[in-house]
Amino acid sequence: MVYWDASALVSLCIEEESTQQLQRLLADGIVTWAVSRVEIASAIERRSRENDLSPEARHGALVALGELAEAWTEIHEAARDAPATRGRFDATRRRTRCGVGPPPWTRFRLR
């Protein structure tokens, strides 16, 4: 799995110069921070407000974000704060109380 910053993930939701190159890296999987979904949605909305995205492109980008978020694995604060000397950590994600978000309890272990 490869760690992806929210700024790189934006390029997978909105067609940009780097989109095709980044799509080739998707086979390795995506690991990102738990707040990336909010950061990406914010970037999409900002571009929409600045008229860089049409309403149709905005809708498509938000749909792409939802699909992408279903496939990635999120690192939560507890994993970030774990001592580096452990040599491994669990990254988990789960559905929010209102039922929005990724599937419940997807886990992986990095060694």
C-alpha cells in the first residue's frame, strides 16, 4: 500500500495534468489520513466556488470522491500516535454513526 496525501487524491477526483499518471499507481492501494475525505471535498467546493468546475464537473468529482473513499484505507489518530519502535500499526476505518462513510472495520497491518 502507498500513502496518499489529500492533495494528490484531488487529482483522482478532478481531471488534471497528473491524473493519468496517478491512476497508474492505484493498483498499489491507497492509505490516507482519516480527514482526507473532508480536505478533498473542501478542495472540490473551493474550485466550484471559484468557477473552475462546472456544476456537472463538481457533481462528478464528488461521486468520484465517494467511490475512491470506499476503496482507500484510513489511518486514524491512534495509529499516528503509536510509538515508531513498534514496527507495525493497524489502520482502521469504520462507518460513522449516521451510516455515511466506508464499510465497517476494514483492517490491514503494515510491518
